[in-house]
Amino acid sequence: MKRILTLCVTALLGFSLAAPAFSEILVLPDGKIEAAKLPRQPHRGMSMQQVRQEFGPPVKKLPPVRTAPGYPTINRWEYNGFIVYFANDYVIHTVVTRLPHADSSAS
């Protein structure tokens, strides 16, 4: 269990280095920084089957990332607006790549 947790943390840290290149960060009025969230997105612990049932098939399945022997392979599914990261067929993280923007004609 400790090895899986270590792997997940290592994978998330590794992916987080690339995340600023394609994710949006929100700075809230109180000055806190928070990762962008969608009103509806996959959450940690969902199975691949649950994600497919709720969000449909991915636009693209990215190549799996193989880690050290004995650790799970990280799979990534790309959807319009987010990428879902899986370890052992379960969501470990969702990265928002594009937030829906409000209609600018409403001003």
C-alpha cells in the first residue's frame, strides 16, 4: 500500500511539472491560488468504467506511462477541457485544460 501511495505521489509530482503548461490556475479574490475545477469532472476513486459511463469515450487515449517495476502504469484519457489520470484503472487526478468561458456578449 505504501508503495502505491509513493508511486501516486511521485507520478502526480511528475505530472504537476508539466501541468502549468496546459492547465489553468485560478487566483481567488482572497489571494489564494487554486487549480481550476469544472462543475462536473471525474473525481478520485472513480473506475475507468464509471468515467466512460458518465463522460463518454475519451477524445484521445494518450500512451500509458510505465513507471518502475511493481508500480502501476499511469493511463491518461483526454476529453474536451480535461485530462483524467488513472492508476490501476482508478482515477488519481483530473487536470482541467480549458475552462468554459462566459459569453462576452452578455456585458
